[in-house]
Amino acid sequence: MDGPSPAFDDDRPVLVIGFGNLLRGDDGVGPRVAEAVAGWNLSGVVALAVHQLLPELAESLSHARFVIFADADVGPPGGSVIVSPLAPRWSLHAIAHVSDPPVLLALAQALYGRCPPAILLRIPVRDVNVGCSLSPLAETGARQALHRIALHLAEQGVVVRPDMLSPARSRTGPHAGRPPELPEGLREQDVLQ
């Protein structure tokens, strides 16, 4: 089979995989985005923050109905998050350390007979030198990525809070994953209906 498998049952989770090196400044934006998504505690969503894509992730992909990869992109300064649809693709150097989402999708198809639809969020970054903080460009890109993820989750039937759909309210950093304070008089159960 050359492309993604047909749509899966709704009980399969949406998988969010953020990958990159947390010790290389902006390169850690992918895992930070995944950690923020994990902090949302959404039913039907599994978020993984990983240093690199390894063959072992193929099994998790095979069980997902949709996969969102998030990674740093050292591109033109001042750019926006780029969303690219992915299709499985083999590479000759791929088996030991899978660093390419299409190769990981191909591996899931070959080993487990399933390849979910997937996208890659390329988050604009500037500084991938040794360090643990994100540049303002990467912080802005992370907020944009979280907004895009929330939109894709909603398209997949995941119930998201309205604050997740606002790019300005999506966060990374020490408060990531904690829901923002709701306006006075508004209860969480009112928002989730």
C-alpha cells in the first residue's frame, strides 16, 4: 500500500509526537509542544515528547487514527508554522535511527499493516545552540503550533476547550499544560459542553 490506510475507528487515539533536543535551545520546541498537549489531559489524545524518532514508535503509530508530528525548522526568519501532510516513504539509512516522520510511517505500515494519516508541523526557530530556553521566535511558533494542534484535534472529534483554539492563549513553559483561569462565573463543565 503506497498511502495512508483508510480511516480508523474513532476509539483509536490521536497521537502527537514532538521531537527534538531540549538541550539545544529552540530545537526543543517540538517536545515542549508535546508536553503542553499532554498537560491538556484530553480524552482520546496521546502526546509524546521524544529526543528523536526511533523505530520503536512505529507500533504506537499503527494504533493511532491520526498523527501530528511537531519539530523545529531553521528556516527564513520570522516565518510561521508550516503544516505538511505526510505519506510513508522509505530511506536507505533509516532503520537504526529513524529521524524522518515519513520513514516512521512506512515502518508502521510494513511491520504492523497500518499507517495513519499524518501531518508535520514545522515550527520556525532561530537558535539551536546549547541552552535550555526558547527564543521569542520559537515561543511564538510554539503558540501557533498549539493552536493548529487544537484545530486538528477538533477536526478529529476530540472535545477541546475554547481557550485552546486561541493562539494567544496557548502556552509553553512553566505554566504549560495548566488550563488558563476561566472568566469569573464560567464553569469548566459549561465550556466543555
